Amino acid sequence: MIGIYLSGTGNTKHCVEKLLTLLDGQATMVPIESEGAVQAVAANDEILLAYPTQFSNVPYMVRDFIKQNRELWSGKKVFCMTTMGLFSGDGTGCAARLLKKYKATVIGGLQIRMPDSVCDCKALKKSIEESKKIVRDADAKLEQAAQKIKEGSYPREGLTFPAHLAGLFGQRLWFFKKTAGYSKKLKVSDACVGCGLCAAECPMGNITIKDGRAVPAAQCTMCYRCVSTCPKQAITLLGRKVHEQCRFEKYSG
């Protein structure tokens, strides 16, 4: 099994690496934005597809990746995994339905709660100790899932009809416009010094540096890499102020 993943602030990357290591001792994984992601899908029959849930939906970048490579999914066995701050509903199911359309076999789903990474929103913020406990609980859940998979019993979180209803009515209908496409709402304040870190981090290549300042386009996939890494806290997306810059490394000690 190979891991194809989108990770904004490190949560999803950690979960992919943890699960693959537990399953076969080798963490073979490829970020979805890399040039080798398409070749990795083509060359492997069993794929772990992982991404952060956004309002009980799949990041648009991931949906695009599935659609643009529709001819590669036929006959593939895909295990979907999502990370979430609190609630996912059918976060795995959204990708699973699309993959089935392209004749992939979805062999399971796993939804893992991780520390909140939405830097410009106070809603789900926890203390460092609380976030570390969330990571410990996530690791324990991944260990349990790996054992079940080794026994031939794949988790099916987010793939059932009740989960579909929970995701649809719990979040997706209310926040559909936020996830219906790429966002054009990334904002850069006058605090920007044009260091270029955000441009280098963006998986979409959505940010350029012009006249010593970061300039966003309309292709933001809401991964929050730029917001969490900006040294001047000059970038926001959903909110107006950066409350806490969140990276997995902060909670992994």
C-alpha cells in the first residue's frame, strides 16, 4: 500500500506515516502535489488516500486530483482516511463516492481527530497538553485500526448512509459555498515582508511574490500551510486575525 496525501500543517502526514509504518514497516508515501503522485497511483494497486476534512467535505485539490486522473482508478483498492478538528460525518465517504464512480474499490475508511489547525479561528483551540492528548488518542486509534486491517477487517468510518446524512445535514449544506471550489478569500496584510515562505509552502502554487509582497490568486485549497508558517502572521483566510499558528510538530513532543 502506498500513501497519497494532502497535509496542511502536518496532521494528515503524521497519520499516514503512522498507519503505513504499523502495517508493513515502510512508510511509502507521496504528497499529492508532487510530480510523482500520479505515477504512484498508476504503479500501485492498493492506495491509502488521506486528506483533512473541510466542513464534512473533501478539499477541492483532492477532488480535482481524483477527477483529473479518473482513468487510473479503475480496479484500484483505495482506503480513505481523513483528519478532523472535531466532526467529519462522511468525510471519507465524499471521496469514496467519487472513487467508486471511476470504478475503484473502496476497501475502508478511517476518520482521525487531530489538533485543530485553523489558525484564524478560536473555536476549537486547546492547550498544548490537551492537543498532545488528542495526538496520543489518535495514535492509539491508528494502532487499533492497523491491527484490524492486518486481521482483514478494514474500518468503514464515514462510508455508511447514516454518516452520509450526518455530514450532509451536520455541516455540508450549511457551508457548501466554502468548499464548492477553490477559495479566492486568502488575505495578506501590510505586515507581509515578502519573505516568500508562503509561496514555497503552497501546494497549489497559489501565491507569488510581487514587489516585495505576497500576492494570492484564486486557487486556495484551504490547507492553512501559509497561515501557519508566515513569520509575521500576515495571512488569514476564514478569520481576520491569526490566533495561534498550528503545526503538528508543536504537539508531537
